[in-house]
Amino acid sequence: MTAYYKFIKRELQEDGVSVAYYQPTKHAQGAWNEHEQHMAPATGLLTAEINSFAPQPNIRIARVSLDILGLIPLDDFTITTRCIRPGKTIELIEAVMSSRGRDAIIARAWRLITQDTSEIAGLEDQPAEYKPEELPVWEGMKGWPGGFIESVRLVATEDRRAGRGMDGLPMI
């Protein structure tokens, strides 16, 4: 599979801010307009930038929020990542995707200290009773155009219904 993005370079500024330069490939192309990016690979890249920014072994991402400020051009872009609320147990990291002189997406992630929560842990969701690689391919997205839609392989159980799906798998 071809990558969604080509990494160009990274600049680390004196104040700790990271600026990464990328070029999208056809696989990042959106489904509505061939000159824009799909939000899914952009979200993955923003989250990866946040996750790799000033990592600490005892801190992990707890929540990510995204603000889409308009069309995401299928053109070279930067992701500027910085800490906007530092802390020892909780911090807020921001990554901004910019292209053609304007911001396109702002991602913010709270990172929290990790600790043993086994005494209070509970899980309501039941684990999947199947392995995704054993399921038949679901062709329901074939009607949509765009490089991103072409790049994913979706599978589904026979009793699939709207609102009850699970994550797709990358195309191999």
C-alpha cells in the first residue's frame, strides 16, 4: 500500500514547538472533491504528531478533539505542534494543520498520567466474537470516489446493520 503522506522535514523551534512539513499522496484524497483531503488520514496524522510530541513514559492521550476550519487542500501542508497547558499529571497538546497560508484543522489532545485503575475498571462493551481478517469484504463504500476510499478494505459480518459497525482494515 502506498502511504497517505510523504514526510518532507521537521523543524524544532527554540520554544519547543515542532513544525512538520508533509505532502499528501492520492490516497489522502477526499470523496467529494478531488482537490481536497479526506478527514480520516488527516486525523491519523495529526494524532500521530501529538502522540510523538515531547513524549513521556507515564503520560498517554486521553481525548482528542478536532475543529475543521474549512476545506483541507490536497496540497503541501505543515503541522505545528505545541504544548498549550503543561503539567506533571495532565497536559494539553495542540497540533494545527495549515496549507496555502491558512489553518485547516486544529487538533487538541489531553494527555494524562497513567496509573493502575484495576480496582475501578469496568467494561460494558463485549469483545468482538470474530477476527476481521476472516470476514467477507463489504463493498458498501464502492459508490464513493476518491483516493482514500480506494485505499481502505472494509469487512462486515453477515448481520451487519447501520450504526453497529466496527473499524475497517487498511487495504493490503
